[in-house]
Amino acid sequence: MNQKIRKAVFPAAGLGTRFLPATKASPKEMLPLVDKPLIQYSVEEAVASGIESVLIITGRDKTAIENHFDMSFELELLLEQKGKKEVLEEVRAISDIARISYTRQKQALGLGHAIYQAKDFVGDEPFAALLADDVVDAEKPALLQMIEVFEKYQSPVIATMQVEGDAISRFGVIDAEEVEPNVFKIRDMVEKPKFADAPSDLAIIGRYIFTPDIFSAIERTKPGSGGEIQITDAMRLLLKERPFYAVKLEGTRYDAGDKLGFLMATVQYALKREDLGDDFREYLKTLDL
């Protein structure tokens, strides 16, 4: 029987060290991309892809995420009294976006360890995992592109993109065979290889669809440096037991957890806005670049 993807997991317990000092007391997932926090873009992508239930894995000092997706009675009352109907509807829509639950990762021990916290939430269903600081601007939601592949092959699916040159050494990289346009069957994965050793130019990015047997693979995964359990290591274990597929996403991916990537995303998303794009474009033209 074909299984549907109904649940999504958002690891959000990381320390955000690449964005210090901004993330010293504020979650990196709450950094605003124009006027919405990063995690809201990813949750909206999941909902647009058919996700019904969301689990956000938080940590210490991450309560701002919970507050953002909760009702704000005082704010809503104030907006209503001031007659700001459009803003009120936008604020209310955030708290109604999906069924959202939370659990804490008490120690930041790697992405594999974070995803393992979702074991009870997931049960025996396949599920998606999304990293909020990977923002994908795509006509068809990135996760929906992956779900369509999962529904066809009923196997784990990861998102990938082409990365040229030495930059590939910052990513997990797949060794894979293309089985249909932009869909690959994975032979192996390598974590952050040197450019000369990379098996391809296809990098793993922060979108995954897992089957529940990923949890037993995580249990069998030995911690790496810093005692962290890496999800790539767990996937390699599971790859010995079942097929894995990758989708080269149609769209543009921004690493919004990186300062330069965040600035690039901000510019592109601002230019797309009907209320801001024209004026912002004219301003950029005035700069002595």
C-alpha cells in the first residue's frame, strides 16, 4: 500500500553560530527574510506540499518560535481596534497554518540526533524533514517535488543541487545514477569531500523524506567529532538496506544560515514583492556599485 507524507519535522535547536552575534539570544530560524521569519517560509512550503502535522524540534532560548506560531490575543485585539484588517488576517493565518507540536533537543548533538527526537511523533509513517535556513524559491514547492518522487518509488528521497568548484567541499555529496530527468538513484554519499575526491557535483541540501527505519539507523550510527550524530552517516547505513533517491530541485536555493546567502535571499525576495520590488529596484540602481 502506498503511503502518503502527512508529517514534517523541523530541526531548530542549533546554536546558529554562523550568524553570531545576532543569534546570541534570538533563534536563527526567526531571522526575518523581508518581513517573515525563515522558519515560516519552510512551514508554508510544507503546508503547500500537503503536510498536515508539523513537529518543531527546539532547544533552550527558542521560545520565540513557539510564540510566533501561537495566537497573540493582545496584538490581534489592537489590530482589530485600529481597523487594520489585512494585517490582522495575516497574523491570524500564522497561528492557523498547521497543527504544530514542539519537543526539545536538550543537547545540540547533530542533525541525526535532532531528527531522532521525532521518533514518537512520526510513529510508523514516512515523513519529511526540512531545515529552515535552506530557503528554496521554486514555482512548485520544493518538498512537493520530492513527495512526487517518493510516491512513485516509495523510498527515502533527498534534495540535491549542482555545486561547481571547490564549494562542493562544504556539502554532503552523492554518487548517483540518473534514472529519469532530475531524479537519481543513490549509490553512496560522502560528507564534505575535497573537490578532487567529490564523486559528483550534486550536493545534499536541507530537504529530506525518510521512512521510519531511519530511526534504527540513527541508533546504530556512531557519533563523530564533538559527539555529534550526523544524518549523512545514518543514511549511508540505511542505504545498504534499501534504495535512496535524490531530486535535483527546480528552483533557487539560498543558504540563509550564512550571512552572504541571507543577504542574497533578502534582495531576491524583496525584488519579487509587489509592494516593494519596484521601489527597491530603483534604489539599487542608484548605488555606486
